[in-house]
Amino acid sequence: MKIFFDENMPYANDFFSDFCKAEELIPFSGRDLTAEQVLDADVLLVRSITKVNEALLKNNNKISFVGTATIGTDHIDQAYLNDRDITFHSAPGCNAISVAEYVISSLVILAERYQLDIQKFSVGIVGGGNTGTRLSEKLTALGIDYIICDPLLEQSKNDNRVFSSLEEVLKCDVISLHVPKVIEGEHPTYHLLDKSRLNNLKNDQIIINACRGEVIDNQALLALKKQGHGLKVVLDVWEGEPDVLMPLIEYTEIATAHIAGYSLEGKARGTEMLYQALCDHIAKQDSSSIEYKYQLVNFLPPANISMIKLNQEFNEVILNQLVKMVYDVRRDDAIFRQQIASQGFDSLRKNYPVRREFSSVQVTLLPNALSDVPHHLGFNKT
Ligand SMILES: NC(=O)C1=CN([C@@H]2O[C@H](COP(=O)(O)OP(=O)(O)OC[C@H]3O[C@@H](n4cnc5c(N)ncnc54)[C@H](O)[C@@H]3O)[C@@H](O)[C@H]2O)C=CC1
Ligand SMILES: O=C(O)C(=O)[C@H](O)COP(=O)(O)O
């Protein structure tokens, strides 16, 4: 069985080498994959930069499984795969914690930079799926008020949370975007933040886009900022990646190369989810029983600093120290500003330095501590 996998997929060799001979487990560069290369692939495992469609697969008559180790699926023509009876799996939620921690780190940094009280922020979350929910849990842990807009979940009636309108969410101090890229249909997200909505934002608001670049009209945002609007902008994703609207960078508070989901755990969870999906697929084909021989916990190394003991009650200063110790988003912002022109977008992503999630660090509280915020925020208890 020939398995083609994106070279930027951690632990792929560990998870997939049992399925085939070593020479049949073939890494590829995601942006450059051609139909010629995957002519005889049985299994194709991609990340978000590979478009999987008829053009890529029309000459391959063997392929039975396509997986993407990502949450977003806008790069996959699922209707085409369905027509050809090719099994498809994505990795829902794999890096949702990572994105939520990117947002928390951004809030901590902006609160410090502008001497704002983080607990007084009101946060409007657009998209109440896996990532929006993980973020809302962390905001709850910190006692920060939030509202969520998600017309699809609201209509589904399977979700008993209270939802707000987009208009209400756009009035919050912080607007955090967590929707898929959807161009058509009843609830499109393409240019959800268009010129008119951007122009209605207030000078003291913060907007964070860590979902897909096209959700904000980047030209309209640049025009607004050039007029001197005070909106604080955090951009992890850009319209037209891997190209970036370079003049926009200087108007951002934090700018990064689509790495919000790039914690080691987040990326590797995507690989593990595809491993499990492929085990299921093969068991179904062979009518055999499913066995997941490998687990991510067996591969993840300990964090560089894996234990912290608090010697006073948790407070905002400690929040600032803990969050920055595990993930200080300014590191990625500095790399981006210094290297985007010389290295290019994809290279910054490919060479991303290791970043861990809060859960990689065990935090011991004071005996009889009054609050347990660090553990609710995601730090490890034991
Ligand atoms: N920057 C990064 O590194 C990453 C970006 N992403 C992006 O973030 C997106 C969201 O991720 P998840 O929350 O995990 O996906 P999800 O699929 O769990 O949730 C998305 C939610 O958005 C809602 N939604 C769809 N259209 C909407 C609209 N017009 N208005 C409000 N809500 C709407 C859906 O109903 C759904 O509940 C992904 O589709 C992906 O494009 C995901 C992971 C990492
Ligand atoms: O999961 C998603 O959706 C994302 O946006 C990922 O962070 C994308 O990472 P790559 O697949 O582009 O490495």
C-alpha cells in the first residue's frame, strides 16, 4: 500500500510505518504536489495547503482514502471524493486548544501593552464550534465575559447555549473569529468583515483573525487603518496565502504566519486522528477488528519546563507569567516581521519552532488555594 503524506505532519513515520514497506511511505511538499506524483497512491494524507480535487486525482484509479490533518476542509473537494467513493476524514478539533491559547496569549500581551484590565474585556466569538468553544472555556476560567454568534448552531436546536447576533458580537471589546471559509449558501463567511462592518468598528476595539484570511476583507482593513482608525488588529491568517498584503503588517499589533494551530500537540493530534481513521478504514475493508496500536501520548516529549509551583494566590501577574512562559505570541510576531520578506510564508510555517500547550506544564497551587484558575485554563494538575 502506498501512503503519501505531507512532510509537515509530525510523527507520520511513527504512526503509519506499520501499514506499508518503508519505500511506500512517501513524504511530499504540500504546496507542490502534482497529479503525476500521486498517480499510484492508495492513501493521501494532506495538510491545508494541498488542494485535493479532480485535477489532482483524476488519473489515480487506486486511491481509497484521503485525510487532512486539519480542522479546515476548504481545500478539499468533498463532493468529488464522494462521487468517486473515496473515504475522506479531517481532524475536527485537533488544534482547537492551540488556537484558543493563541488568542489568550494575544489578549495577555495586548492587556499588558496598553495597560488594560483583561478581566474587564467583553469578548465576541464568531463561530461556536470546537475552537470557539475551547476559547469560551478558557475565558470562563478567567472570569471574562463573552458572547457567541453562530446562526447554524442556533438553528440546529441541538445546542442549548445562548447565541447572539453578529451585530451584538461586533460591539464587544474583542472580536475573535472562528468560522470556516464558506463562499456560498445562507451563512457565507467570505468577507464577513467587509468594508461596511469594519468601518462601523470603534477605535478601542480589538479584532483577532485566526480562522481563514478571507473572512476579513484585507484591502478594506488596510484602507481603514491608513485613515488612522485605532482598531487593534491581530492577524494569524491572511487573504490569499501564501501571499500577504505586506503594507497591512505595520498596522497590526500581532502578525503571524498561520501558526495559531501549530502547537506540537495540535499538529500531532491531527496525525493521530488520521491514523485512527485509517485503522478504521482498513478494518472495514478487511472486515477485521480495529486496533489502535500507537497513541500520541507515547510520542510527545516532556516540555522544557514541565513543573511550576505557585507561592502565592493566582492573580493577573501570575496569569501573565504563566501564559508567556508556555506561549508568548510575541516570539512568532517577531519572527514574522523580521523574516516574512526574506523567507516567505511557507518557509516560516515549515520551520516553526516547537511550541507546547498549557497542558504540558503541571502547576501546583498553594495548599488550600482559594481559586483553581490555572487548571481550568488548561494547565496540568498532576
Ligand atoms: N489559524 C489556524 O491555525 C487555524 C485555523 N482554523 C480555522 O478555524 C475554523 C474554525 O475552527 P473550528 O471552530 O475548530 O471549526 P468547527 O467546524 O468546529 O466550528 C466552526 C463553527 O463556525 C460556525 N459558522 C459557520 N458559518 C458561520 C457564520 N457565518 N457565522 C457564525 N458562525 C458560523 C459553524 O456553525 C461551526 O459551529 C476552521 O474552519 C479553520 O478554517 C482551524 C484551526 C487552526
Ligand atoms: O486546521 C486548520 O484548519 C488549520 O488552519 C491548520 O492550522 C493549518 O495548518 P497546515 O495544514 O496549513 O499546516
